[in-house]
Amino acid sequence: MGKRPIAHITLFLVNVIYAANYLVAKGIMPDYIQPSGFILLRVAGSLLLFLTLHFFIKEKVEKKDFGRLILAGLFGVAINQLLFFNGLNLTSPINASIIMTSNPILVLVISHMMLREVITKNKILGVLIGGAGAVLLLLSTKQGGSQHASLTGDVLIFINAMSYGIYLVIVKPLLSKYKPITVITWVFTFGLIFVIPFGLPQAIEIDWQALPSSVLWGVFYVVIFTTFLAYLLNIFALKIVSPSVSSTYIYLQPVLAGLFAFLADSWFNNENGYSQDITWFKLLCTLMIFTGVYLVGRKKAVYEKG
């Protein structure tokens, strides 16, 4: 099997992990761990694992590239993760997963601004349709369209999606020079520096002895799978495919998150009932965003195909 098929399989697995994370993390915050403290655990725990792998690589980075790595740590770890968990703490997992599907459109706009990527008429139409879907979803939340959602949480998730889009564009050139583990180790190193001031006060307050085993397993999942494994797999795929291709896989998340929410409600009698947040109006908003993503990626350049 060639590198590109493996990259696509990898991206699919990454988004399965992320989709499950909506429910796992939501079940832990804020009753057991506050969101910013949780992010400190994510970043610090994953960085230890990245450093362990990087010990066997011992690849050096040129001084001129540290500025880009610092920005990648800021947008790809600190802003991205802090806003995501704080937003998820306030809103519905379904809303969060739908809003995140705007990421490919944001990547296109950011790529145009930073890399001068050409925007065709189809892509402009896609941005307008997808953007309209995201705006309608936010407006429905403001009017009380979901019992678990909040406008503040939805806005934080949207800014997080924008931040992650910036990260994908920033980090791509580094992957043509260095091994993925080298890049991600430095990205998380700088990300941890930015996270500590926000996460440390909440992390200190965690009462570890009071945490049930289910919560501890949830923390393990978030650190090992959602952070360490997902970031590592994603940056491996990003070395092979473009940011635009990588970001389009995110549209799987609301479908998978909705499926996981339904299964949780059916099998485990989930008292939160997040599957109730799946409405026809939200499905319409999702369809608009999917249509926008399709139009944005319809006529990719040769180097984007895979």
C-alpha cells in the first residue's frame, strides 16, 4: 500500500478518535476537572511521550525555524486546545462537532491570506454556503435552539477551528525539512509554555483521590489517544497530503459524534441525552457546511490530490 492511501486511512482514524473525544471530555468537565486544567494534563502528558520518542531521533532544528515552531505551538496547541475544551465545557458535543466542520473553509481562507492560494468561483461559493450554515447554527443557539448549547461555547469552538486552520498552514513547510516527531515535539514544548499560566491554577485544584475509575480512564483516553496519538498520526499524514486535504476529513466528526451520542444514550442510558440535540435544522446547517466543503475542495491542485 502506498503512502497516500495510508495517509487517508490515518486521517480517518484521527477523526474517529476526535469524534469520541467530544463525549469523553464532556463527561469529565467541569464536575471533575476544569477545562484549562485538563488541557495542561493533555499537553504535559503528551509532551512526555513525544520527548521519549524524540530521544531516539535526536534531530536538530535550525534557529531560523523556531519562530514558526513557536507560532505553531501557540495556534496548534495553546489557543486551539484551550478554546476547544472551554468551549466544549459550555456547549453541546453535537454543536461543537458541527462547528468544527467549518475548518476546511477556514483553511482555504487562511491559505489564501498566508500562502496566496488561488480562490476560484466554486471555492468562493463554498465559503459563502458553508459560512452561512455555521452562522445559522450560531444564531439558533443564541435563540435557545439546544438545551445543552450556549452561544459563548459555540463561538469559542469556532475560534478554535480558525486557530487550528492557522496551525495546519504554519506547520506544513516544517514537515518538508524535519521528521514529524521532531516537529510535534517542539510544537508541544512551546505550546506547554503558553498553556501553563492558564492551566496550572485549575490543575492544582484536581482532587485525584475523588476521581472515579471511569474519569481516570477518560483522562487516559484524552492524553494518549486524543492528543498524543491523534496529533502524531495527523502530522504524519500532513507530511504526505496538503492542509486542505487533511482538513476535509473533519466533516466526518459530526456524523460520528452523533452516532456515538446515540449509542451512549441507547446502551448506557446516558442521562445527559446529547442525541436529543440532533435536530432537522442542525442537519440542514450541517448539509450547508458539507456542501461548502465539497465546493471548496472540488477542483484541487494536483499536489493536493491523494
